[in-house]
Amino acid sequence: RMAEFALALESIGMSVLIETHSTHLLDGLRLGVLERRNEMRRQKAKGSGYPTLDILFFSTEGGCSRVEQVELDKYGQIVNWPVGFRDERQELDRRLLESYILAQRLENNSEKEQG
């Protein structure tokens, strides 16, 4: 809901600044921007009315703060993953997907052997 609220404000010309550690919120914002862009493409809307999303990643290196702009492509995918940005989440997502695929294969093989 927070992502929807922020995107609604952006759609009426307001700038919204959100500080978060929530990957859920980040993904909701990315998805919302992409869905709105797709709707504009469907309607063949012209102009520069595409919603925008700027993501800044803050880290500490050698006792100094570091800020990196995280870039999204036109499909909402992150182009330049900063080191340490969602590393653990990505690894867990990868492992979950691999385990899900393996479980389906094992189940299908078991059904074939019984049938």
C-alpha cells in the first residue's frame, strides 16, 4: 500500500522521498512503475508522462559514507546491482526457485514411475 500511495503522489506531480530497508516496498515501487508504463504503452500515450523512480543505495566503505544511484532499465530490472544490495535476498530467492523446480521434477518422476 505504501508503494501505491507513493506512486499516486508521483502521478500528480509530487516528489516522494522514502528511506527503507524493505525489499517488499522496493519491489512494489518497481512493479508499480512498470505496470503504469505498460498501461501507457497499451494506450499508446505520448509525452514524458512516464512515472520515474530514483533509487539511492547508501553504504559505508573505510569509515566513509558512499552513495550509489541504482539504475533501472525500461522493464524495471536493476542494471547495476551495488555490492551488498539484496545479496542475501537474491540468494534465498534463487535457492527457493531451484528447490521448487526440483520438487516438481521429483514429483513428476514419481508419478511417471507409478503410472
